[in-house]
Amino acid sequence: MADFVLVAGAWLGSWAWDEVVPPLRAAGHGAHPLSLSGLAEKRSAPAGQQTHVQDIVDEIERRDLRDVVLVGHSYAGIPVGQAAERIGDRLTRVVFVDSEVPVDGGSFASGWWQGSAAFEALIADNGGDWPPLGAADLDGQGLTDAQIARLIEDSTPHPGATLTEPAVLTRPLGELPATYVKCLLDGPEPNETVAKLLTSEQWRLVTMATGHWPMFSQPTELARLLLAEAG
């Protein structure tokens, strides 16, 4: 049986996986949703990029998890990708859910569509945090009004240092056994970095006909996909 470690993206905590965890556990697997430092119930904890990597590694080692399927959504793909190479033979597979991926020496801000300077200015203007999204930002992503309301209500500002500090990789990410889940309402194609990684024999692509937050819009389907990847 696998142990799923589930890490949601910016502004979110372990609560984001509430509807994904039960079917994983019902199938006999372990499921461990994780809130990163500075978010959700850990809102008061200071956090940088490497703090988030260590949060994930520490959770796996503290629970002495084996056969780990490490799942990173959106922003969390960056710390998850780094943690995956640090847990050695505990890892079975990494699943990147419509996520960013770490680039050695690069940050989340490095890939921002308006450029890193614009993103860093946004963080500075908001007291060092990335403010949560509003309803208009969530439109067209396959979410119900109730799901949008919950996302907005439960999100917390995201600590800016985790987004501007560089990732650290010790080997090529393409060497890890990985699945990339592309959510088609958020764009039909993976970004250039992911497309290159998908040329590795270790990586595979699957798609979901939903938006960027499938743990809300299609939790049963996402759980089914994760169970298939654990096999």
C-alpha cells in the first residue's frame, strides 16, 4: 500500500484535500494532507522556500513513511520536486497536479508571466505576502459557487519569501519517476519546462477535463487518478 503525501498550492492548507483523502484511505492506502509553514493553521510560522521543502521531508521522516506518492499542486510542485529527491528510496512516485516544477537556482517568481520584478513588487505592496485570489480569478475553472466561496473564505495570504527564494536541486528532475497532471481548463499544454521534462522516460502526462483546482472541482476523479499512479 502507498502513502500519499498531499501538498496543495498557494494560499491553501491540508483542508484543500478533504474530499480526496477518504477515497484514498477507503482503498487501503495512507493519506497525509500537509499544511506548509506560514499557511492555514501554521499561518504564524515564518517560512522561506527551503522551509517548505523541509516541512515535507520532516513529515515523511516523522511518520516513517515508505512507498511514498508525493503529490504537489500548483506552487507546491516547487518544494515537492525538491523534497522528492531528498527522501531517497522512500519515494515511489511524484505527481505534479497542474503545478510549477523546481528549476535549480530559479524561483516561483522567476517564471511569473509579467516578470519577477513585477511579482516581487506585488509581494512588497502587500506586506511581504501574496494576497489570495478573488472570485473573478476563479471563474472558468469548473468550480461551483459554493466551491469558490470556500476557496476564498479559507485561503490565507501566502508568505512571499517562499515564492522569491531559489530552488535547490542536486540532480536532474527528469530522473525522478513522475506524473504530470494537466488540467485542461487552465490551458491545454504544459509549460515549456514541463514539456521538456516529459521527454524523459521516467515522466508521463495525464489530463483532467477540469480547472486548476481539481481537488475541489473533481475530487473523486483526482483520487481515482492518484490511485492509478500508485500502482
